[in-house]
Amino acid sequence: MTKQSQWVFFIEQNPQFSKVASSKVYMAILKILKKSSLTADKLHLKLPQVNSPDIDPILGSLEELKLVSKKDIFGQMLYSVSPLGNKLLKIYATARKEFSIE
């Protein structure tokens, strides 16, 4: 199976991820959270081009899609990429090497 067909198959099986994968902001958030767990405020510092009030709804939608998980650590909510989010990122990165997804 080619990388392109793997991507198409993944999106066919998970159509809810299509809009996430086509959004540079959503994908940037997933890539940042893959490196380390962060609070919404610290995530905003890494993405200053995104308005601070927009971070929470984005994280909420990624959590609903089960691409991001959150944990309460000493009263702070830390966000990290879930195993499903890691799978999306891996297939996305591999497929981007062969063709343009956006």
C-alpha cells in the first residue's frame, strides 16, 4: 500500500479528521503537543499568531475527537497528544512526503 493510499484509507475510516488535517493551526498544535505536554497558556506562547481565546475551543475540539488528552496536574490542565493523535501525525507526515495534503 502506498503512503498516499494509506492516508486516503485512514481518512475514509476517520472522516472527522479531514478538517483537522487540512488546518495548519490544528496540525501545528498537535505537533507542538507531541513534543511535550503544555497548558493552554504555554501553548499560546508557542503560537502567538493564534488569538489566546481561540486556543481553548481548539483544544476542546481536539479533545472531543480524541486526538488530545488533558490531565489535571496540581490544578493546571496539561494537554498532550493521545495515541490516536500520534497515529494521525505519523500517517500525515509520511503521506506529506509523497503528495500535498492541504
